[in-house]
Amino acid sequence: MRSFSKTKFLLHLCAAAVMFIGVTSLALSADQTDTVKVRTAVACADTAGTAAAAAAAALAAAATPAYVNPINTMWVLVTAFLVFFMQAGFMMLEAGFARTRETVNVLLEGIVDTALCGILFYAWGFAFMFGTGNGFIGHEFFFLQGIPDTYGSTGVAILAFFLFQFAFADTCSTITSGAMVGRTGFWGDLIYSFGVSGFIYPIFGHWAWGPDGWLNFIKPVPFHDFAGSTVVHTIGGMVALAGAIVLKPRLGRKFRRDGGGAMPGHDMTIAAVGGVILWFGWYGFNPGSTLSAMDAIGIGRVAANTTLAACAGGLTALFWMYPRNKVWDIGITINGFLAGLVAITAPCYWVSPLGAIIIGAIAAPVAIYCIDLLEHVRIDDPIGAVAVHGAAGIWGTLAVGLFATGQFGLPTPLGADNTAASIVTGLFYGGGYNQLIAQVIGSVSIGGATFIVSMIMMHLVKLTGTLRVSAAGELRGIDLHEHGGTAYPEITRGSIFS
């Protein structure tokens, strides 16, 4: 047993010795390996240090990218889609108020104007309107080159901002066509749309919305147009007025003073649905103009004011016209709530709900009496574009100087700026005449310049012989004459044109 124990002891001792030798060998090997690794690391560090220094130098030379706010960017994109959907509303509204013989023309103009506007706004419209330049025109971002990550300090990705503003530009171009329905040649439409989308809208829009537009710097207070009563609607309305004047009335149009009246639209169903689609799209138009989802209280106020003004405009127009015609008029009711929407577009951020109701209610008779005036002077505006967008747009712009409550300033990427320097106060709330004077200056300058330039443009287009179709083509029907078919081919020609 002792012999066995000794043997066992010797075996354990040998095993321990082997293990000790093995561990020592591994340690020595590891030391050598670590030495190699250290030497290699030092060499790599030297190389990496050189590369890092070069990278740091490159980063120092490049501008630090602006912060992109994902929430605000998504908010602007969603509202841009709503504004773009207004094109469907415009097409349906105008087609419904038009006659069957010009429906295809209205629809195709809406599509082509949108496509043309998109390319022009990409090429130079956005640069003219939102690029830094001088007080009258921008001159950077042509073809969207050299654009930063965000637009200004908004935190909104600049291409999202571009898409939002393209939808606004498209709206202005579409407004114009409403007053020129039924007799405009398609080549003429393309030419004047080129002028509106490529030059008139972005250049005059820069005066109010450009980063250095001169109306932002008038003293003692700047001009304010929150979502476009002037920039979109008055510009569109003034171009429409110029077009209707130069074109002259449709053949067979007999005015009230001559014993006639407006030619009835062919489908009030699609006109009414189109109007309601526009109302829905306005929830992108006005709330989206905050450019900030973080200004939740401001967004809620703008959406509520937009709704109330439309309601007041529609009801006022309905009851205003009933004593005159002794009928409940669908057409004037549609134009009434649209006038309320146009009017609230400028002041929606700065007025109270009661103020919004009053502004919308006044917009309806403003539009109605403008329609009467155009009828009296024999200007043919089949859709009411001049009255709804031009006249109501002017009223809404002036309403900022009357009804702004003095409680609200401006939206910012992180919320509302209600500091004293940003507050907007109208005459009826103790602000004096300063804001009203600023609004008059902005409305008269943009509206007047737009009308003058548009008259020149329309006369130039007329000289090309493309502005108006021939008398024979108009009598045949512009759909057949210009597009080779009608929207209702199953209806006999006799029923369409009787």
C-alpha cells in the first residue's frame, strides 16, 4: 500500500511539473506575442493617427450639417400631401361649374399645369422664391443645387419643404384657369402657366415669404400672411382677372344687365364634392404652414379657425342669396365656404375662434358683391375664381390688421414664440393702425404688381394667336376641338350642345 501511495505521489508530482512547464512556456510565448502585437499596434496607431488627422482636417473644412427634425419633417410631408390632393378638388369643382363641352379641357389643364409647375419649381421657381438674394428675388438653389439639409432654422428637411411649397405653387396656377374656362386654347394655357408658375408666383411670393423679402422688413411692423391669402390666393385671383379681361367672354354669354345671367354648371354633384375636397385639403394648407408639429396649441387653433371660417362663409352665402333668388343655391354656398377658407388663410394663427367666424361671414358677401361687379362690367368668370380667391384673399389679408388678438407670435421648430417682439396685434385689440397699414402695403403691392404684369403677359400670349380658340372651335366645343373627344361620349352631340 505504501509502495502504491509513493507511486501515486510521484505521478502527481510529475503531472504538476509538466503543467508548470507548460504554463510557463505559454506565458513566455504570450509575452512574445504581446510584444509583437504592441509593436504592430504602435505602427498601426501611427498610421491611424495620420489618417485621423487627415479626416479631422476634412471635417473641419466641411460645414456641420444642420439639424433635421424628423417629427416636423413628417408633419410637413403629410400636410404637403393634403395640399397636393386639393388638385383633385379644383379639377372637380371647375369641371362641375363648367359645361359638358369643356370638361376634358378642365381636367387635362389641371394635370398638365401640375406637371409643368413641378418642373419649373424645381428648375428655378424655388430658387426665386426661397433662395437668399435681395428683397425682390432669390438667386440660389437653382435646380436644387447647393441646398442645405434643412430650410433655414425650421429643422424641416429641405426637400420636404420644397414639396410643400410646390403644392402651394400648383394651387396658384390652378386658380387662374378657373376664370378662363371654355375658350382658352391649350397652347395658350401652357404659355401663361409657364409665366405664372415660373415667374409671377415665385417672384412676387418672395416679397412676403422669401428669407429676405422686403415686406418682412417694413417698419414699424412687418407684413404677415400666415398661409397665403395674398401670396397664393390674391396672386392667383389677379392673374385670373387679367386672363378673363383679355380673353373676353365666352360666345353666347349674356350678362344680367343685358337680360341674361351666368351659364349654369353641368354637374353640381362633382362641383360640391370638389369643394368639400378643397375644404379637407385646407387642413394641410393652414395647419401645415406652422412647419412645426411641436406647436400643438397653434396647430389646434389654426385648424379650428379654418373650420369655423368655412362654416360661417357657407351659411352666410346661403342665407344672403335666398332673399334675392328665393332659392337655396348650391353654387353660391360652395363659393361661400371657399371664400371663408381663403379669407382665414392669412390670419388663422393670430385670431380667436370668434374672429374666425366673423372673418368667414364677411368673406361671403365680399365674394358675392365681387361676382355682381364682374357681372355688371361684363367680365366672364365661370367659376368665380376672381371673387373667391382675389376679393376674399384681399379681405383676409386686411383682417390680420383688424382681428389679430395680440396673444400669439410665430411658430418655431420647438413650439410657439410668444415673446413681445413676435406678437401680432390688430386694430380691434388695441394694436393701433400699424399692422393694418402693413397689411395694406403688402396686399396692394403684391396684388397690384401681379395684375399689371399679368395683363402684359396675357396680351403677349394673345399676340401669339394661341390664347383663345377660334369661334368655330368654341362653338363646336373645346373638348372636341382641342382634345378630340368629350368626357361623356355616350351622350349624343345634339344633347350636349343644344
